[in-house]
Amino acid sequence: MRYVSTRGKSPEVSFQQVLLRGLAPDGGLYLPIEWPQFTVKELRAVLGDDFRYQALATEIIYPFVKDSLDKDELSELVHRSYGSFSAQDIVPMKRIDSKLWIAELYHGPTLAFKDIALQLVGELFENQLQKSSENITIVGATSGDTGSAAIEACRDREGMEIFILHPHGRTSEVQRRQMTSIHSKNVFNIAIEGTFDDCQDLVKGMFADVDFSTRINMSAINSINWARVMAQIVYYWWTSMQTTESGTVNFCVPSGNFGNIFAGFGAHNMGLPVENFIVASNRNDVLDRFFRNGEMELREVAPTYSPSMDIQVSSNFERLLFEVFKRDGRLVEEAFKTLRSEGSLSVSADTLSEIQKKWASYKVTDQETLQMIEKISDECNYLIDPHTAVGVQAAERYIDVSQAPIISLATAHPSKFPDAVKEASGISPSLPGHLQDLYERKESYEILPNEESIVKNFILDQMRDQ
Ligand SMILES: *Cc1c(COP(=O)(O)O)cnc(C)c1O
């Protein structure tokens, strides 16, 4: 399997290069040159009685990586990745009513869906670095959940150092502590005086500085990394196969950087029957506005109860645009140039109506978020976190549009955002056992201004000290 850039100007590369590099040299994101094809029936037949998450993951991921790993090796990495999960099923399902299911993606070590991809990416990185005897420096930006999941996936591993930039004061306390209480000699936390988008721009800027990024052998673990999207494709198949024998479902996904829901679209391109994808946004509604009027216009980021979705530039949206533009990289490049220079990009009316055949979207306010947490707590005796609640709100609005069931993704454990959950439901969700003493653990992190040169120097200094 070879990979192409969404901007069409970089040479095709192997999975090995895609894994460690993240961004393509022309500024685009990588996608497989073609989508491997499966059917539900065929997967059920192949798995037989071994219908477990790990076995399904191995089948689905294998075609993407088969040039660098054999199937047994992959299977071993997959099993190791999900060994740290607290749910037997990895992604268990909860039925909320006859047509609505919630898929719990939060049973990994840091309590958010990002563990599902990052635990595997950590294994894949280590496997590859051992084979090539290379060292890499991972630099990533986080709005909260990616950082802790990435740190947890990379801590104490050989051949890698990890620097995570988070927006100072804009993550939840649990999120911050999950990052800053890890004391490992290859882990560095940086609090940037700015927003998540500033953090993301810093990382992009460092990548674009070829001297710098080559010098530190820089690698990305952000959701632009193809391997993360790839690992997420699995649970779209898994949850759909739990919900229906072979029928069609809808997926509703609380979205920010668009990596999660794009993985669903990937699964669909691989043959999974999906009627519609429902994009759920909070007040930061750049995606909702795009799916309604075909224009993506950047605005200020406003803090909400669902901070992991407080984003105005959805990086993975570029991958969707590439597919929408029939894989014409020139059009993608033009669109993003316009977005940079004019603060907006738009598609034609025809393109928009084509998109709307498969995509719906809703915007959910903070108040509606709290109301949904309360409602689900009262009616189902079940706690959901604010991100999940944004999704369930959107799913409920969509419920009469389609005959098919809706699978709404639960992206974080309620105890990761205890203040909002308590405010809405009156119940304080407790942290799972392995994190019970989180509030007592010692923290360490560096606060830096939103300036690329200062951040670069900090990284170089730390590396010199090693
Ligand atoms: C990252 C995150 C999201 C947004 O996912 P994207 O892939 O960025 O769209 C939603 N909810 C939670 C809890 C997250 O951590």
C-alpha cells in the first residue's frame, strides 16, 4: 500500500514514512492510494468464533501496513495496545432507546477515545524505530486529550522524546494533570500562552522549518497522522457489527479536528454501509457552518464545556475535501491557500449538495449540553461527559430523519470533565481506580509565550541536556 498527499505534489510513500513523518512535504496529509475493500459478511466469516475487537482490528488494519509488518506481528502489537483497556470488549455499547446507541470509546488509560489510536501508534513507532535504530522527537499540540493519550502511549519508550504543547489554562484540570503528572525522562510538557490553534500553528511552523525538523528528526502524533485515523476506522466496523447483522447505520460524532469522524468516512469508503454521518459541533461551529452553507470561515475560538472541540481549524477536514474534489490535489491546495489568505474557503452549490447527501450537522450550545447530561442521567441512570452530550443532542435531533439506528460516539469518560457533569446532574463522577490519586500527584510543566523561536530553543535545550 502506497500513500499520497492531499496536495498532490509529494511523491508516493510507504506506510513506514507516513507513520513517522505525519505531514507530507508539500503541506498535505497522507491518504492510502486506494481504500481496501471489505464486506461485513466476509469479516464475520473470517473471524468466525473469534469475533473480538483485537481480531477485527488486525484484519482491517493489515492491508494498510502489510508492506512493513506481517500479520502475526501486527496482531501482537494490536493485542499489546488494547491490553491496557479496562473493558473486555474494548468498545462496549449502551442502548439509550430503540434507535439510539452510545459507543463507549473511553476505556483506555487516559479516558478519551484518543487512546484507541495512540496506544497502537506507540507500539507501531517503537516497532519501527527498533528495526531502523533511529531516534525521533515527537512534537504535538493538544487541546487536552491528545496530549495525555500521546504521553501515555510514548512514555518510557526507547528511541523517542515527546514534547506536548497545550494552551495554558484552557484544558480541564484532569486533562492537565494527566499530562503534567507523568515524570518520565522522555516526556516534556509545554503550556503555551495562547489557544489550541496557536499550539497547532507552532507545530506546523516547526515542521515547515526543514532545518529544525530534520535536526531533531521531528515526528507528528497529532490527528493529522494517518496511523491514528487508520486505527479509528476499526471501531466504526466494530460498533456497526454489534448493532446490526448487516444493515445500515448512522454515525453521530462530536467533532473538533475531524479525525474521528473522518475515520468513519474511511470505513464507509472501505465498504461499511453508512447512511449518514452527523457532525456535532459546540459553539465553535466552523464545521456546522460548512456543512450547511458550503463555506468554511474562520472565527475566534470560544471556550465551552467541551474543550476538546474548541477548534476553528479542523485539520482532517482536508482529507474529506480531497475525496470530495475527486482526489485532485491542486484544488485542495488552492482551497487551503484561500483559507490562509482570506480566512475562508467555499465549495460550489453542486459540490455542497453532493456532500449533503452523506453529511448532516448540528450545533449545540453549552446549555443544551448540560440539559442532555441531566436528561440521560435522569432517564437512563447513566452519566455522559459534555463532549458525548453534544453528540447525543445532535443524534436526538436527527433521529426521525432516518429509519436506520444511530450510533453516537462517547468520546470521553464523565470523570474527565467532572465539573460540568456535576453541575448538570448533581452527581460527581469518580475517576477509575488507576487514576484515583490524580489530584495529589506532583505536576511539572514549562509555561512559554506563543513564539516559535522560543519554543524551538526550549526543545533544543532539553535535547542537549539529555
Ligand atoms: C479529541 C476529542 C474530540 C474531537 O475529536 P476530533 O477527532 O478532533 O474531531 C471530541 N471529544 C473528545 C473527548 C476528544 O478528546
